[in-house]
Amino acid sequence: MTSVRRTLVALAVLLTLAGARGVGAEDFAINVPVRVTNLLPAVTMGVVACVVGPQAIAAAARAFGHAGDRIGSGAETFRVDRESRGFVGTVVVSFDADPGKDVAAATHYKCWLQLGTGPDGRGGMGAPRSEATEPHLLPRPNTPATLVITGELPR
């Protein structure tokens, strides 16, 4: 195994939902603890994206929103530390319901992780997955292929 391959398989990501609640001006605030380690040097930032809506939102364990069912969505970025090649912290994704949507109709959430490359993180953005062609998006063996979490919003 080459040293490059060892680096590729060392991608470790943990994404869990700590809670969701309405706060201040935003209708939704989802606290997502994130721990990423041993990222390739090309990865400069990450994004946690979330969508809320009816139970159908949480039924599909794939990244990205569902325009027809979505009540609201938001995303928040974080910077990868250049020395440690990782990030550990809570990312707060705060957002409002889409115009004309009923906040109370949002009963479930889905959040996912994306990684970005380049000086501003926009050189290449994608969700880690086992079939990725980009080396920085390949999860290490025996980890989830798609880093998506779903569940019911606390009331």
C-alpha cells in the first residue's frame, strides 16, 4: 500500500445531530457535532447542509434536499485546520422556512457532510462516498459510504 493510499483510507468522519430548535430570527437551528481527521491536504473546508420537512425528508438516506417536500434548508461551512488536517467542533446550521411554507409542518430533518478543496474550498465540493472518483471524497474502509443523518425534529 503506498503512502498516498494510506492517506486516502485514513478519512474518518462522524456526523451526528445534537438537537434542533427554533431560535431568534431563524425558524430552525440544528447543532451538528463534526469530527473529521486525517483529511488529504487538498481538503480546505467542509459544509454541513440540512433540510427539514415531513417524514419523507428523512426516508431517503442520500445527500441533498427534496424540493417538493422541503420546508426549509440551510448550510454552514467550517475550515479544516492545515496542521492537524481535521476539524472538531459543533457546526450550527440556522435557517428560516422557505417563503410560504408552514414551520409547524417540518417534523423531520436530514443533514449531510460535504468537503471542499482549493484556496476558498470551492475548487471541488462533494459528499464523501464509496464510489467517488475524487480521492479526497473516498471514506476509509468500514465507514459509512454516505455521511447522511436523518431523524425527527424535537418539539
